[in-house]
Amino acid sequence: MRAAFYNRLGAARTVLEIGDREIPTPGPGEVRVRVVASGVNPSDVKSRAGIVLRPSFSEPIIPHSDGAGIIDEVGEGVSRQRIGERVWIWNAQWKRVNGTCAEFIALPSQQAVKLPDNTSFEAGACLGIPATTAHRAVHIGPPMEGQSVLISGGAGAVGAYAVQFAKAMRATVITTVSSPEKAAYVRKLGADHIIDYRTEDVVERVREITAGAGVHRVIEVDYAANFEIVRRSLRSHGVAVVYGSRSDESPISIMAYSRKNQTVHGILCYELLDGDRRSAIEDLTTAMEAGVLTHTIAARFPLELVTDAHEAVECGRVIGNVVIDIAHPSTR
């Protein structure tokens, strides 16, 4: 099968290769998926670059945790009725060497989730990391119904889903962006208030919008860069949800939060509890079947241009998700 892979860490154009790999055989409890689309996330490019730590492997790594396709074979213990099922994939390359950037992947049956017929494979390739992270970010802690939330980077892959989930919970959504184009995008997603962090003081605008009280919740993509905004934007008894940080050296004053009875939650979508993941999958399925969830594909690349796809994610200027088309359109 054709696949992208790397044998060492480094820049995309230095380490990524395209070549033939052995087609996997599903083991007990596994399914094999013929991959149609592979999602490229910031964590994928950081892993390849060595910016975040991953276990060392003695064989080439096929990148990407997210993807979608069609089950074409099953292992022992899995119903053959699943063959032919359209699915989306989560955690494909988490603690494993073989991800979705290949024509086939074998993985545990539960990690291939039925994809509603009204949802494209490209959209399915956006769900594993972005959508489940956003779902957990709005559901962890007290219910958000009727509350206010500051979502950092609402035009990002996670942020865009978080805006939609928060609005579905009847929350007042404030989000930050870095350009007029991104402002227009999040406005269409339903954001109530939009702050351009490059030209406006975020904390001042939050206080203005909330009549000085601060928000009930902050959902933060880069705590190291924005810890002061997080702390100063939260009201008493507020909740900060952190799902990313460019640095582990993130100042956190426990007493500053304690004095206001505030809570800080860190989340990592790869390690969700089973119940939390089931809840996310159920809600995502319901929303997709109802046709009320917007998936934004910022760019699509063929497998041969996987390097360009990684660089598109690294530049940070795309609005939405980056997807690699694995299967030829005529074979879908």
C-alpha cells in the first residue's frame, strides 16, 4: 500500500517520505479500514518535528491520528456485518507506529466509529482530535447552559467546534481571532462577541461585555502565552479549560485561582475516560445526523503532497482543518 512515513524527527521536507508499506492484517478485535481521508492536526506535525514527546520506535512511523474510510476486513471477534461500514477514526497513531496517512490501517474495532451517511469522509477526518477535544472542553465541570465563555482562537480546528457546542448549550460565546477573515468565519458559526487580540485588549473587552464580572469559563489553546488573560478574564468560581500550551513552563499561581475559588482543568483528548469519549461520540453522531454541525475543510492535498499539508498546518493561517485525500475519488 502507499503511505507517508518518517524514520527520524525533523522538518517535513527533510523527513517525510512516500512509499510502499505492507498492507496490515486485522488482529483479534480489530478492523481494517481502507482510508479515504486523513486529518492533519497540530499534534501530528509537532510529533513529526519532535516538539512534543512521543515513544521511540524502531520502525518507520505513519503519521496522523484522525481519518475516515470504509471497513474492508475484520479480525476474530468482530462481526462481519461491519464490512462495508463507513467510519471515522480516533487515536490511530497514539502510542502506535501506524496512523491514517496510508491506504489501509488496522486498529481496535471501537476506534472506528460509524459515520452518518450525510457526513463526508473529509468531515469525518476532522472529528477525532478537534471535535472530541471541543466537546470535552464545554462539558467538563458545571453545566454551561446560560453562561458566558471565552474561547481562545475560535477560528481554529478545536475552537470552531467549541463555538458550535457552546452555542448549542445556549451559552454566550466570546472568542478571539487574529484577522477580519477569521472574525467573519466565527460570526457565521454563531459567536456572540468577537475580539481581535492583535488590535484589542482582550481582558478589557471581556470585562466590558460581562459588565465587569468576567466569564464563567475560558477554553484556552495556549496557556503559556495567555495565562494572564485566562486568570484575569475569569469571574469568581469560574472554570478554565486548558487543552494546549506551546511551553510546559506555564506560570500558574495556585493562590491567585484559589482566592476566587476558580478551577483549572487540563484535558488531553487521547486519554479521555471511556464514559467521556462515549458521550462525545453519541453527541457528535446526533449532531451530524441532524445536519447541525459545520465542518470546515481549509485545504485538501493528495497523499503525494503530504509535506505541503504539514506546512499548511504549521503556518497557522488556514481557517479550518487540513485533510489529505488518500483514496482516488472514483474509488470512494
